[in-house]
Amino acid sequence: MSKIEFKNVRKVFEGGLSVLNGVNLSIENGESHIILGQSGCGKSVLMKCLLGIFKLSEGDIIVDDLSVNDREHRKEYVKKFSVLFQGNALFDSMTIIENVEFGANQVCKDKIKCKEIAKEKLLAVGLEERVFNLYPAEISGGMQKRAALARAISLSPEILLFDEPTSGLDPITGGIICNLLKDTVKSLGVTSITITHDLKVAEFLSDRVSVLNKGVLTWTGHADDMKNCGNAFVEHFYKASNIILKK
């Protein structure tokens, strides 16, 4: 398990576009933390900064005693993470089990052992052996999400990042995936960060929630407190997320 600290994190792109404006946040060991906000608020940029994909314009991100800015220990830093991508990022030309073996191969060079790990992780996320040798296009979106999760956990990470984990899924399948993510995080004992705009996902998965608005971290607390937290934007976001549309 890992502790994560964002220290005055700023990201300004070429042309002066400021996306993150001084984010300060501590995420504790074993915590399930949600980064919540509207589309375009900076959630995905924050995740890419955490992974070191984007270089910080200012500030630092510390995971345990490693800094994202420390290029000398880059491999050691990155090894702590595994990502469940919004679009799953499965390789179309590989079978489901080959996709997971590809992940396992990053931490285990023995081909037989990698296959064993892949089978174990696929079974752990509820996929049956009948789909192992199918290709991503031959299985449902929910099964693809499970396969992508199996690949993520095959890396034995300390931190799991979930990027819009229910995007593109119907409500029933989305609920099943949320339960699977929650059970996986608990069973592995890892720290997790979920990027989402879905309040229901945030309420279900979170120990704590941080709300981003135009690159500014406006509030951090428990999801149950959002409704009456005293922050005008957060309360508006909560109410807007619970509107029932009528004809």
C-alpha cells in the first residue's frame, strides 16, 4: 500500500492553457479515493501527471518516498501503478488471455508462470475459461472491462487507477463492475484512485472524494457530506447529479 501526496501541482500547456492550479491532496495507504468533477475539469490531466506522462509545470507528487520529478528512479516510481483505462486498451490482435499475459510479463519473465498468473487473474474477475482464447471484439463490453482489470492486477501494483470505469456500460453492467472493483481493491489491500464524473460511482467506491472545478481542488471529504458541505459548487454538482429528467 502507498501514500500519495500532491504538493501544489500545476500544469500549464503550451499557449498558456492552465489546467491544474495548485492541487494539494494527501491520499492515505489503502484508501479508495475518488477524483470527481465535470468533463474538462482536469481529472484526466491530474492522473497523467501522477503517472509522469505529463511533466509538472510546478509542484511535486510524492508516492511513499519517491518523487514523480525524480527521473533517476522513474522505473521504481512507475512500477507502483497499474491503470484500468476508460476504453480498456486491450490489444485487438491478442486473445483475452494473451492480453493478460502481456501484463504479467512485465513482472514475470517465465512464460509458463505468466500464463498461470493470467488464468488466475481472469478467474478472479469472474471470466470463464471459454472466453480466454477469444478476441476483445468477440466479447461484451462488460467482459472486456473484466479482462482489462485482470491485466491491471496481474502487474501486482501497489496503486490501482480507475479511469471512468463504468463509461459506456449499461446501468446493470456498470453496477456489477463497481462491485467487482470494490471487492478487488479490498482483497488486494491496495490504494486506489478513481477518476469519474458519476456521483453514484463516487458514493459507492469512495472512502473520500475530492472535487475538481476548473483545475482547482474545491473540496475533499466523505461523499455523504457533499449535499450540505457548505461549498456552493459541490452542493450544486450534487444536486445536478441527482436531477430526474421529466417529459
